[in-house]
Amino acid sequence: RIFNDFGSKFEVLDTTGEEPLQGMVASVSKEEDGIVTCLDEVRHGLEDGAFVTFKEIQGMSELNDCAPRKVKVIGPYSFAIGDTSTLGDYKNGGLFTEVKMPKHVDFKSFRESLNSPEQLISDFAKFDRPAQLHFGFQALHDFAEKHGRWPKPRNEQDATEVLEKTKELAEISEDKPEIDEKLIKELAYQAQGELSPMVAVYGGMAAQEVLKAVSGKFSPIHQHMYFDALEALPINSELSEELCAPTGSRYDGQIAVFGREFQEKIANTNEFLVGAGAIGCEMLKNWSMMGLGTGPKGHLTITDMDTIEKSNLNRQFLFRTADVGKLKSECASAAVCKMNPDLNSKITIHQERVGPDTENIYDDDFFESLDGVTNALDNVEARKYMDRRCVYYRKPLLESGTLGTKGNTQVIIPFVTESYSSSQDPPEKSIPICTLKNFPNAIEHTIQWARDLFEGYFKQPADNVNLYLTQPNFVEATLKQGGTSKETLETVNNYLTTDKPESFSDCVTWARLKFEELFSNNIRQLLFNFPPDAVTSSGQPFWSGPKRAPTPLVFDISNPDHYEFVVHGAQLHAFNYGLKGEDDESVIRKVLDNVMVPEFKPKEGVKIQVQENESADNDSGSDSLDGLIASLPSTSSFGNFRLEPAEFEKDDDSNHHIDFITAASNLRALNYGIAPADRYRTKFIAGKIIPAIATTTAMVTGLVCLELYKVIDGKKDLEQYKNGFVNLALPFFGFSEPIAVPSLEYNGIKFSLWDRFDIDHDMTLQEFIDYFQNEHKLEVTMVSSGVSMLYSFFMNKKKAAERLSMKLSKVVESVSKKPIPPHVKSLIFEVCVNDVNDEDVDVPYVRVRIRP
């Protein structure tokens, strides 16, 4: 359990921890309860009682920077803000921003709350348990005070005494609940127990509550919270006082709960951990404390291709400063072996990425030796791949993830639950190209633009130049790209001729001219095409709604943003060409003073993309392309010359990457009147950093390991497993049964994603088709393997006859034009079939064993 008392009138500065909501205003009505409507029917996301303020409103200007106004939600796209009847008439534009208002919370003392508890429910499937455990814990402490110890594991006399005291407390309470005797006895039986997963769950929770107490950030637990995982207890072994008695080992706390026999099961487990980052480190710590894999038949395998970076040290707690640059899997393994020497020689470390290209390492023999897989990954594609492998090999998979104070866990059990890939998150919302290129209205837009600029200046051109210099067919291949071919060839030409520097001074000149092009000339061209007073075909102002009229910048060497763009751009350009940079400001300023900036005149006939479905005209006529190709410099004149592409790296503060992106983004923001962002926020967005904090990670891995107990016990009842969804900021704790595996049917036979047809030997394609007709009354109409179509009813008869007489393995090699790798023992086939009613039906995939 956990209990909070933060005193009276405790001030919570931020109840949710979410970024303040923002949105664009389409209109504000002038009435007693003014209604704000959002632009383009974008959901505002606000709740009743939230507060907002405004800026950039034209007409009803009294709302700009007004005191926060309380919101009453009217619908998903509109909300009321109180009296606007005395304000000016709304004309155009405007942004609303949510304002986080302090909230005051009163807490009862511990003594008061014992008699009148306020409880946070963690699992609604156990709705009545917190009230029961509230009395049970009081009885438990009464027992400890009386005897100077906790009840002995599985001691009936001690448990009965705790139970009687619990009933006594319940009887004198106001509600007089009926006590669940089995629950309270289990509380007494396990009082001397100590489980590292449960410690991790409560440690993460309690640590976050301490942070709330000292910072006022996030909502505290109000006030008691009880949590149990009794369903994790073994179902196939009768626990007794003898089996749970201490043995003098480091696992006595676990034996007190699960017994010696189950401890042996834990020790003899063979588990595969994929990833040794934040979640992976916490997971390994828990496993070492549990003794997982320490037995004669037990083993742990860890893989992580990454090396340790300095930024990992704040949350990946198995690593130290001296480990920076070393393999995560290696250092994590060494750290847990120090924690628990029983793991010495029990861990195999790998540094390979899991994927199709490493299936010679993680092959049939490897997976078939495992008892289960635990993912500690940070990307969806790798998770889906491991999910497919676990479905194929029918292995339990434990999945988890965190995002700041949010976390989730999922347990995947063969033939019991759906798989990880069975349900998918909605796709991430992308920013329209026309918004990025010409009409940004938020700092996220300018940061993404600057990130793309980095790739377009310092990565892609260098890659293309190197391909041009090394691949004779580069021009031919580029022409097949279509619309981007001319731009690619122009860039290659420029980077080998006009943009090729001889010194760092040339790099400074290049960067200064890029400033002029990006933040002055392009903006002036845009305003030439669409002047500030331009109107649309319907007579509405062009520069309204999400479109903000930009302002060209005039270069000012004394402006830090202007100077930073040039300096970091020059350093990166020099890096591409292998030139030494220059840090002397006086030298750089002297070069800038002498740069000749050509006069710019807007051009007629330049097409600018306004809508997402439009495209800007690229002059890719054959004449201009032929001339461009003819002008490309001869590759032979460059010898071994190559450019060095800048691979984006957010964690190296000396490489100028984030500095350039920050400067470029903020200059773009200045163009469009958008509030700039500091380096840290820019790094967060450009680097797509997923926030991770130790408290959430500890809790989530604890929840995963509680599910691991159940997996080791071999439970098959869906109701005994729990998927978890937590948010320590709110706080919210939600647990539910995993979703049962859905079933399909053919010819009256039910099957699920865990099923397949198994054929234990290689056979001809004709025998394969006959097998389905004779054994399963299914008529095969098509057979494929991977992306290769091997047979179809509409296939050329001669080709079909030839393949039907061949072994399946030979057909696969013939069609794919690749030999089957020696580590592959089985082939996977998908078949399209008709059932006995001549209906097209879904059936499981087919696994054919081709090697012993």
C-alpha cells in the first residue's frame, strides 16, 4: 500500500503534466456567453473548467493577453469563455492557449484517514479489495507491534490471529464490510515476503509521490492506494509452511511467497531480453534479484546493438560514466552479475539487431530453446518483428513501453491472447508539405523544416555526390526518380563546382548567402506572389486562418540568431568537405563584412504550392535536363575525392547539428511571427526524444515481472493475466484482462493466429496440393512463399506442370532465384483455398520442414 499526507491546501501547479493545449481560432461570438470556434474543425481537446488566454486576435483585441478565462465545453470544436458582449467585433485570426491554474488539495492526517479513508482504485476487477486490505494492514501492524515480528510464512496460527483482528476492526467501522477470509490470510502468509517486482512497482510509485510533494508538479495519490497480484500465486503446487520456510538464501523473501519449488522454476527459466536500455536495465535488475536463469537449466540472453551515450546515464541506471562508448548489453550483464554472482556464466550477450538479417543467429534452435521473450524496445517495427517470431515459435512475449509518466504493459500468451500486432495505434499525424514549405504556424513546423534543411544541406547532397563519383549509372538511376531528378542533379553539380569551398572563409560566405536565400529572398518571392492584401477566389483574405503573412529578415551580424545560423552552417559545410573550422569570432566577422550579396528581384511565373494536393512546377523539360547533365563535371577529374555526410546526432553538443537546427528554426519562426524555442525544446522535437523517467520505468518493469511469475507458472486462464495502463502524473492505474485471441473457421474447424498446418517433410508441389484436398477437403487455388507466387490456378499450364513435379524447396529457390540459407530448416507457405462449398476461406499458414 501507499499513503499520502501533504497537509492542508497543498498546491498542485500542474495536475496532468501535459503540454498546454493550443489551437487556432476561426471565430468568437459577441454575446453574454461568447463562443470560440476552432479553425478547420480541429478538436480543441479542452475540458470543462480549463482556462485559456488568447493572442493575435484581430477585432476583438481585448482578448489578446487577457486574464485566463474559464472554459465551458460546447462541443469538440467550440467552447464558451464568458461575456464578450462588451468587446469589439471579431474580424480574423487568433490563437488560444491553455493556462495551467494552480489547484489546492486538502489531505487528512494518517490517524484521521484510518477511520475515514479516501482510496484510489487501481483495479476495478478487484473493486472491494482496497477496503478489505485497509483493515487487513491495520491488523498486520497490530500483530507486528504485539509480537515484534511479522506473521510467519504460511503459518496458520499467525494468519488466524491477523484475520480475527481484521474482523474486529471491520465490525467497529461505520460500513462493517464482510471480510474475505482468504484474502486476509494471504496478506498474513506473505507478510515476510519480499518480491523485487512488487518493490519496483511501489518504489516507482512512491518516488514519484515524493517528487510531487517537493515540486507541486502532477496530482498526488489521494490518499491510500492498495495493490495486489494474488493471481500470480502458483496454481499447481500446494504451498505449505515447510515449502515457504527460509533456506538462508538470498531468495528467501521470494520463497516466503511462492515456495521452494517455484523458486526452482524461476531459476531454471531460459529467457531472451531484447534491448538493454532504460526498460532493459530495470528488467535485468529485477531478474537478478528474482534469481531468474540462475539454475542448472536456466539461462538469459541479452541483445542490444547500441553503445552507451552520456545522455543514457540519468535513467539507465546500470551504466556509469566509465561505460560511455561501450556496448549496453555487455555493461548491463556485468552490472547484474555483480549484483547477483549466481548469474556468472548464465548470461549470453549479443550486439545484433533482431530482424530478418540475423535469423541465422536467432534461428529455430535458438527460439525453440527459450521459455519466453521479453521486449525492452523503443520502436514499433522491432516490436512487430519480435511479435511475429514469438507467434511463429509459440513463445510467450512480455511487452512494455513508457512515455514520460505514462506506461503500459501487455502479456501475449500462445493460444490464449491476441498478439501485439493484432491491434495498432493510429498513424502519427504528419505536417502537410505546403505548411512546412510556405505556411508554418507553429514552432513544430519550423523545427521540422529546419531538420529537413539539415538533411538537404549536409547529408543528402554529400551522399548523392559520393554516389555520382562512384556509380557509373547514377545519372540514369536518378532520372527514374521523376520529379526530384533535376533538383538532385543540380545539387550534385553545385556541390562539385560553385558550392565547393577551398577554405573555411568560403564556407562562411556560402552560409551567409544561404541566410539571404532562405530568410529574405524566398519570403520576398512568396509575398510577391501573394501580397499582404491578396484575396482568394472567393474574396476572402489569402493571409488568414492558418496562413500567417511572413516578413523578410535583414541580416544583422549583431543578432545572435543570425550569427549562429551562419557559424554553425559554415562549420557543417566545412565538415562535409573535410576542412578545418574556425572558432575565432573576429575572423568570421571579417569574412562576413566582405561578403557580396547579390540583389534580389522577385520573378514572374513562379508557382508556389498552396494546397496539399498541388505541386509546384519543376522545369524538368528534356532540354534543360540534357543541358544540366552535359554540364556535370567529369568524375575522373576528382580522383579519390569524397564528401563526408553529416549523420544527424542529437547527443553530441560539439557537432553543431542541434545548434544549426535551432538557429534555422528560430529564424524561420521570426519570419512568420512564431514564438521561438530554446535549444532544449528544439532538440526534444527534432531528435524525436521519447521522454523516459526512472519512476515510470521501475513501475512498468515491476508490472511486467509480476506477469512473468504467471508465465513461468504456465497459467492458461485469461482472467489471471493483466495488461496494465498507468499514468503517474494523474495518477491513473488501469488493469484489464488481455484480449482473447479471436478465432476463424473453415469446414467447421476453428483456428486462430497461433495455429498452422505442420508438414514434417519436403514434398512436391502436387503432393502439397493433394495433401490439402485429401486431408482437409480444401481445394488449393494459389500457393505463395514470402513475396514469391509459386502456383495459381490461372498460371501458364506448361509452367504449372513443371513446378508441380518439383519439391517445394526447389520451387522456392527457382522462383526467388536465391538458394535457401543453410540455417533455414522450415519454409513458410500461404495458400488460398476453397472449402467444401466452393467458397473462398481463410486458413492458417503452412510450415514445411525441409531439413532435420
